[in-house]
Amino acid sequence: MSSLINTQVLPFKAQAFHNGKFIEVTEASLKGKWSVVIFMPAAFTFNCPTEIEDAADHYAEFQKAGAEVYIVTTDTHFSHKVWHETSPAVKKAQFPLVGDPTHTLTNAFGVHIQAAGLALRGTFVINPDGVIKTMEVHDNAIARDVKETVRKLKAAQYVASHPGEVCPAKWNDGAKTLTPSIDLVGKI
């Protein structure tokens, strides 16, 4: 499996449910601002609503950082409308719920489970040029902590605006970074 890091998001067109309306989302929607694309297996499942609620609870932080969140499942945008209307956790979502019934996105991002027709839990931070900067993919039984996604977004934004610096382990916004040099080798 090759990494998608530092690759351009491939062209796509999908329908989403967002703030009471159906909208179209394309690769162009991801350009001009930071984007966080969060893949989930399917609507009306168990762990997925808990993750949507977590993302909703941190949505103001994403917006403050200038990023939009996109939740993607292999369902249709129609399913997402009903899911939004019937689940108290999903109802909190103010970001687009993107349908991928053709599996175009799950395949393009390498999170498609062919045998099940579902997505793995994948999280991608994408820069304003449409280039993937972070990715996390894991088993569907393990839900994510969106605080870590916010931290990765801010780290990606920091290094983008501070060339030559890197964010060390557990770096958080405002913490000290490192400037790689031969002088640091063997001294950390």
C-alpha cells in the first residue's frame, strides 16, 4: 500500500446533507481552506454517531482554525438526512454528511472494504491546495478522539506556515517546535 501523504485529492463529485439541504461536494470544495475528511463505515451504526457527536462538539475549534469537516459514509445523502433527523448525536452535526454509495471516495482514499462495501475509519487532513497532509486509518471497532485530529490539523497548519520547523511528539498549539539541524542529532 502506498501512502497518500503529499498527494493531491483525486477529482470526485458527491452529494451531501448539510444544514437541512442537499449540496454537491467535489475536490474543488476542499480547496482554498483546510479540510478534515472523516470516513465512517455506515449510517445507523453504533460507533459512528459517537464520532459525529465528538466532531460536532469540537466543530468550533475546526472553524476557528479555518477548516471544514466532511463526514463520509458509503450511504446516500438521503440516508444522511434521515440519520440527522433521527439520531440525537448526529443531529448536532453542522458540517456536511457526504454520501459515497458508488465508493468513489472510499476507493480514492484507500479506506474501502471491498467484501463489505463499507469504509474503514479513516481521517485525512487536507491543505488549502487539496494535498493530503495527515492520514489515520484503523479498524472499525476503534472509534477516534477528535481532539487528536484538531491537534494534527494545527500541527499541519503550523509547519505549513513555518518552513524548516517540525512539531515534536505531543506538540500542541503554542508549544516549542524543533528546527532540524546536524547540531540536534543525538542530543534529543
